[in-house]
Amino acid sequence: MLKVQEIRELIKLIDESSIDEFTYETNGTKVSMKKNEGEVVTRPAVAETPVIEQPTPSVQPRQETPAPAMEEAPTETSAANWDKEIVSPMVGTFYESPSPEDAPYVKAGDSVKADSVVCIVEAMKLFNEIEAEVDGEIVERLVENGQLVEYGQPLFRVKSK
């Protein structure tokens, strides 16, 4: 089975190339990518397992839908007081905490280190911990808990140290 990081690398390579269609098969898993249709289809070699379809981030037009009201609404100071954004490395569902009963990993005003976990993005039933990748202070959260996020979509704004 391909790892999420391997799939991400394949998507990035195809996205940056002039290839319109790509098929890769290994260890009983087949990945087909077609830019012109805007989808990535992963099919296990065994026919009884369900097909997983995932939009290709580079060619899928982003559908703008009104975002629900944010509990951390942007202010004039927060808009001008950040210099880095933590972005989603994949298409998936944003979760602010490890479980619904737990407190969020971070909130506005929290200090983070580069290796601090700031959220989880679930993709293909895998829960991927997202790290800050920068030392600083969280200025603003840009997405709601449970919201679908796109590849490269900003999740947090950070004032780096």
C-alpha cells in the first residue's frame, strides 16, 4: 500500500510536469491520475475492496462557498501582524483536536515550535498530524473544525520569532 507521503510526492511531480495522465502500480495498489478529468483514483488489485476517489488539487477548480462565522474573526492587528502561513499538505478534513472531547491543539495567542502539532488533516481515513514548521505565535485560525480543506490552503497565520 502506498503511503500518504508517497502519494503526495506523485501528485506534486505530476502537477509540475506536462504529463496529462499517469498510472502507477505497486504492491497490489494502482494509482491513476488524469489532469484533464481532475481526479485521482486509487484501486486495490482485489476487486472486492471499494474504490477511493480523491480530487487532484492542481486541476480541481476551487469552489468558493461562504465560510461559517469564525470564532476567531480576523482583526486589523491580526491581518498585519503575521508573516507565515501553515498550509494543508493535502486534501482532507481539518480537525482542531485529537478527539471531539479534547481541547484544540492550538488557538490564537499560543506559542508554537517548528515541531508542534497544530491540527490533524484526515485524508483517506488516515489522520495526519500537521506541524507548525515555524517557531512563533498563532495569530489566527483560518478554517473551522470539520471543514474540508484543499492542498495548499492556509490553515493558520503565524508571527514567526
